[in-house]
Amino acid sequence: MKYILYTALFVSTFFAAACNQDPIFMMISNEVEPKDPLISGSPSKFAKINDDIYVANGKLWKYTTSGGWAQAGGPSNVYDIAAAGTTLYLLSVGQNGCTVYKRDSSGEFASIPNNSGFGMIQGVYTGGTNLYAGGMEGESYAILYIDSNELKSKSPISSPLTGVAGGYYATAHNGIYKISDNTLVAGAGYTIAGIIEAEGKIIAVSSGGTIFDIDPTTNSVTPYETSYNFTGALAVYEPASGSEDLLLIGIKGSIYSLGYREAWLNGTDNFALRSPGGSIADSTIPIADQDKYSATLEKYAVNSLIQAGEKSEGWPVIFASTQKNGLWSYRNREWNAEE
């Protein structure tokens, strides 16, 4: 009788323990087998020309919807890229210094003479059909531009250039300025980590967590404070359901709170940030897949994001350049390294 009693007690205890472990079983069911990234290291920001997407990690890579990712030739030691209209520019950093290359109509790359007086080029950026670059010489900085196929200095700036969007440029310590007349628009004293032109407005973010919503018609600025820190990664996403586009923002949190957050692009909710797959259906990922996101990309810092597919495709593909864990993608309802 005691044996039967002990057996019954063991069985009931086992099933009680099993019921209490449901969250663990749920976590196990949401585990995603990690892949080795095809594009490793710390990929650059993305550049898009028509339907093709480019990125670099020392080598230049090109993505097409029909063929996926493949090396695209060009010079070596490429660490930044930008697309101005249909023209692709590369920044190569080697033993002989910094060189900006331009791809011509035949697909060949030619170096652009640097007559700016600034030997160090920190990055290349696009403002519509124009290319700009950040120049540094000693403790002096400048925004550079291409004139008559030469790189020249457009205007001095007081800290490194961190981005260009529309008619504005962002700096590492001194805010956001108009390119046309070098007028300070917003963020004096802020470290601007990223800037983007989206649906007729300019959105910029500071590393300390402020979002700046700029109306380029009036230059009026509305700041929004958040509890996050930002990496500077910014992208627009058209969700599979719903009518409003989303703003995606790379964040810096704890070791398990990285990745990105999303908000309505129109700002009607004061850019309230939420985790992908959160409480509403209009998200970058389905609500049911939030745990998979938490177990994958949310563990890594993101430097650049871009939507690759169309809204009509269901859940469009997203690419993410991580800071040191290679290129990732959202495919088949889960985030993983892009093979």
C-alpha cells in the first residue's frame, strides 16, 4: 500500500512540476537554431538602388530578390557605402589612407580625387542625389561634397558628421543643421546618432534617447524624450497589416535588451516605442513570434536596418547589420543570421 501511495505521490508531483515549467517549455519551443552569417563581422549601413540592396564588411555585397546575396566586386577594404540616386559610392580605408570610389554606368569603380584638405574621411552619406562625406584633419571637421568630380570642403563643422537626410546633416556633439546655410535647426549639444528622411519629414535620434521630428517646410522641430539609448539605426517599414508605416529604431539597453523598437511614423502617439510583435497586430513581426525575436536579434546591437520586400508579400523581409555579429534577416517569421 505504501508503494502505491509513494508512486501516486511521485506522479502527482511530476505533473505539478511539469505544469509549473510551462514557461520553460515555451522558451524551448521558441528557440531558433543559430546560423553562421554569410556576411560576417560588422557590416556597414545599407544602400539601395532600385530593388537592389548593398552592404559592405570590407568587401562589397549586393542583394537581389532573385539571387540573394553575392559579392559585387570593386575595391577592397570597403567599410562604408552610400547611394546618391542611382550612383553607388564606396569608402575604402587602407594603408594609403581613405579613398572614395564612384561606380560608373559600366559598373566599374573609379576613385574620386580628394581636394578638400581633409585627409581622414569618416563616412559617406546621401542627401537625395548628392553625396556628402565627413572630413577630419587634426581636430578640425568639415562636411565634404562632390563638385566637378572632386571631393571638396563645403563647410566646417564643430564635431564629426554622423548622417545626412534631405537638406539636413547631423553631428556627433552639436545637433542638426541645414546644409544650404549651415543653420542650427535642433539638438544643440546633443549627440545625434542617426537621421532619416521619411514620408515628407526628417527624423533624427540622439544617442541619449531623444527623437526629433522635423518639418522641412517650416523647420519646426518637435522633440520626444524616451527611456532608451539609440544606436542610430533608422528605417521605415510597411507592415503586412494595417495602414500606417512604422519607424524602426536601433536601441542600446542591457545585454538582453538590444535589437530595435518600433513606433508609428506619423508621431500621433508621440513616438511611443514598443517591442516588435507587441500588443498590436500592425508590427514588423506577428504577435505570436515575439518570443522568437527576444531569443534572437534582441540580444545584438543593430547599426542599420532596411526593408527588402513589399507589403503585398505578407511579412516583408528585413535586413539588420549588427555591430559585430554579421548580417541578420527576418525571414519565414523568425530572425536569424543571413546564410
